[in-house]
Amino acid sequence: MRVRITPGSRLRGSLAVPGDKSIAHRWLILATTAQDSSHLLGVPASLDIRSTASCLARLAPKGRPGLEAWSGNGAATPHGHGSTWNAQVGGAPDALLEVEGEGWPGLAEAAENLDCGNSGTAMRLLAGVTAAAPFRSVLTGDESLATRPMERVAEPLRAMGATVATTDGHAPIVVHGGALSGITYATPVPTAQVKSAVLVAGLRAEGPTTVREPAPTRDHTEVALAALGVPIERDGTSVTIEPFQHRGFEGRVPGDPSSAAFLVAAAALTGSELTITGVGLNPTRTRFLDVMARMGVRTEARVDRTELGEPVGDLWVAPCEGVRATRVSEDELPLVVDEVPILAMMATHAAGDTWFLDAGELRVKESDRLAALARGIADLGGAGGVEGDDLVVAGAGLTGGTAYAGGDHRIAMAFVVAALAAGAPVEVDDVGVADVSFPGFVPALVALGASIEVLG
Ligand code: S3P
């Protein structure tokens, strides 16, 4: 899908964003491995979540009907080698996803490969699940996922006792799971995916499992495990759990703050006031609001409930009179890792240079995001570049042009939002890839008042 954005519109209104991808992956896994049934609302229709649901359907005979109805019974990739899928089922925020669990012993060898599509979180978390399941599983993914590093998750799972073979460090991954022992593992890079894979496997290990991180990362796994009664101790950046068989649960997946970030930026760049309702406000996910506050964007977040331990509420964005440059330090980066694309594109409109320090992890996301950002900024008439592992963006404005998202959902959305404040119309190609995390992204902006024409 190619779109043309005409800058200059004001946005107005209030809306909800699709459910949180990170939380939904975890809840689907925990529902499938629970002892009895779970009832989930707000599970997003995003392609990544359909991939996880379809893999779990293959592993869990009893959970299969609910999971298959959700996943459309096929791998979900932005370039669509999946099957047709009923948007009515997965798309409606109030659609109920019921997953029947039979505990960990209810998992069975899948007849087919587990196709994780475009999703690194699906692949790494499912590596943890299959490491604890006493049979052979093969995890595959699309072209982008097959380039991403997988030894980082294979190594600790081997140390726990699973046999895990990567393909030169990448997917496909062949896992022979079985009896595991708890370990103490220090992750060399801050990564919530690896931490979560080890903790999930630790639910079935003999003895306690500890993960230590070099810097804090999102803690949705720890939050959910604690809410499910798993014995868990947290101390700074260290977490220890004991093996546990959890029961089923109920919850509504909070709106995805990483999707909300695009709308906050859109409001800020157009001087608009906006309310985003029912969004996840877990502090390990809202650090981007602190960065945006330094850039001059005033927001107010009000927690009004919790869902399986996760804080949820509304987020209000005040009209902004212009954005400023900032510096995102190496300590802060892991907590805004998914928001760097939108923060960087906002920074093209800031007065001064914005730095993102030690951002090398962005090279191994859905695309090489440092290269994609530098290229897109140049294509749209802005200025910025990569210096070692740092990204610097000059607040020179965007003069307009055409940019290509390169199969990366967050890059696509960041280009579209930055275009709302460009000096001339902008075209962005490959915007359909936004469905990976934010189905309905373009219609949502149009409903708020943005001038975006779909060219085909
Ligand atoms: C995620 C963790 C992050 C993030 C990804 C989702 C998760 O990846 O970039 O979008 O759900 O655990 P890393 O753990 O590789 O940093």
C-alpha cells in the first residue's frame, strides 16, 4: 500500500489503539499452558499475534479451536503467505478468545513447522515454550526474521538442558525439549524476549531459575507470572522464579503504548489535542513519554485499572507548540527501543540535533532500523546519520519526497507521522506492513483528521 500525506491538518478526537503485542504474546502462551480455560478480550488482530496463535494452535490440541479461530489457521506475514482470515473474529475489540488449557502436559508435537512469520517475540518466546516440551519442534519465520540473531535465546535454553540447533545462528531453529534444570543466567544484552523465554522454560524446570539483565527491559512476563501466583522474587534487574503450574485467567489486553506513541507524536507535530483510551501504562513501556516531555510534548496519563497486574488508563496529549531536540542515553535506550523510529522522525522537526546513543540493537530488529531511518530521513529531505552505534538526527525539517518502509511496520508508521509536518506532500510506500502491530493505522489517522490518500 502506497499513501500520499498532505501536511497541514489538525487532528482531533479520542480513540483506542489495538491491544499490546508484547502482552498478547505472553498471555496467549500462558493461556495455552494453563491448567484450565482462559478468557481473553482485546487480543489484537495484528499479524504478529496471529502468528503466535497459529503456532500455539499446532502445539495444543485442546486449545486449538479458540486459537485457530483467532489466527486464521495460518502464518501471518506482511507479504501474506497466510490463509484468508476472518477480520470479524480477530478484528473486533470485544471478540472473546477462549483458550482451553490442559497444563504443560497437554502440549503435543506439531505436525508442521511453527511459522512465526515476522515476529521475533513469537520465535524467542516459543523457543522457551518448546524447550520445556518433550518432543521436537521446528521454528521458522519470514525473510526478515530469518536474518535475526537466535543464538542469544538458544544458548541459555541449552544450558537448561534442551537441545537447540539454530541455522548458523538464525532460524530455522530445531528444538528437542524435555527435562530442564533451573539456571542463573546473565543476559549479555538487555532483551525482554530472552529473559522471558528463560522464565517461561523455568516454569517447567527443576529448581529455581534466575535471570539478570544488564539494564531493565519491559517486565510483562514477570507481572503476569506474579498475577498468576507463580513464586517470583524481583530485585533490581534480577528475577527468580520457582517451577509452577498456573491456572487459567481472564483479562483484557491493554492498548499498545508503542502504537499509541505514533498518535502522540502525530498530535504533537500537528499542534493537536488528543486522548488515547484504555492504553497500557506499565512504566517499563512509557519511558518514551519522558523523552517526548524533554522534546516539549506535554501528556497526562491516568491509571484507572489493572489487567492481570498491568496498569491501564487514558493518555491525554496537550497541544504542542513545537518540538525540541534531546539526547537519549545508552541507559534509557532499552526502555524506548521500539519507539526510536518515531522519536527519530519527530526529531527531524525539532530545533537542534537529537542523539540516540548506543542504539546498535536497532540493526537487528524487523529491519536494520538505523539504516532505514537514515535513508528515509534523506529521502524526505531531512538530515541525519549513523555514527558508529549512535543515531543523530538534525532538526532541519522535512522538505517532502517519497520514502519506502522496507517491510518494517514501525518504520512505515514513523514516516507517515513525520510527513504530517513536512514542508510539502510526502508519499510512503509499503505502509500495509503497519498491520504487523497496528491494524487500522492509516484509517485511525484519517478518522482523527489527517489528510492521507491511499494510492494503491
Ligand atoms: C519485545 C522485546 C523487545 C522489543 C520487541 C518486543 C517483547 O525486543 O523490541 O518489539 O515483547 O519482549 P528485545 O527483547 O529483543 O529487545
